[in-house]
Amino acid sequence: MNQLITRFTPVATILLVVAACGQAPDGGAGAPAATNLDTESAEYAAMEYRHGLMHVIAFKAGKLRGMADGDIPVDEAVFVKSATDLAAATSMLDDAFPEGTDSVSLAGASHALPEIWSDWNAFVERRTAMQTAAQTVAAQAQAGGFAAAQAAAAEQIGPACGGCHRPYRQRTD
């Protein structure tokens, strides 16, 4: 049990820091906050949790992809830790999408499209694919380091992220 707590403590710390940073509801620093939202609601809190978690996932996945693609120097320890943290963070996605946290219910704050909930089974399959990809990369990295996990990091993480973002995330550009 102590090993499990030690393993997840850094992820929990990062999530708390991200949540406490005072980010705008859409995740962009300094962006205008949505109006007429009940920022004390459970749905708003869940949406903020999701945004913080997505920041952690993007940060960790970015390190993995950067090293796998040759954009940043390989650091074995950072690679293994990032892979392990990414697997832990994606395992926390199950609680990140309660109903009422979509872009209609939380207009101006959430970018989650209502199709997540109307197409729940397909969404869960895609979310599970991301979790599986992260777990695969973590297991390979823990067993054999960067060399063992490079291909999986380059080929699985990005498509798994996009597998949800393309159909289920409101475009902001």
C-alpha cells in the first residue's frame, strides 16, 4: 500500500497545484470567465477537475512524444516517470465526465460536447483506448526504458488523445 501511495503522490500533488492556479474555466490563463455559471456546483467542480487532469495528461504525454519524436533529448528517468504518471492520470479519467459538464450545460466554460453522453459507449471505448495506450507505454518503459517504449509512445499516445478530442471536444480555434 505504501508503494501505491508513493507512486500516486506526485500526480495528486500536480493536480492540486493545477487546480489552485486560478486558471480561467477554459484552461487558458487570463481568458474571460463564463457568465451566469454556478461555480459552486458539483458539475462545475467536476469540469475544473477534468481541466486540471487534462493539463497533467498533456504535460506528461508531451514529454513522452517529444522524446519519442526526437524533439527533446531522451532522459531515461524522466521518460519512465512521465509514462508512469501518464498511466496514473489516465486512470483518473473515469470520474472526469459526469453528466451536466458539457459545453451546453456549462456554456463558455466547458469544451466537452454533449455527444459524449449521447454516445456514451463509444466515448468509453475511446477513453479506455487512451488508458490502455498509457498503460502499455508505462509497462514497456518500466521493463526496458525508452528503447522498449519509444515506438508505443510515438504511435499510440497521440492517436489515443485525438480519438476523443476530435469527436468530443469543441474546437476553439
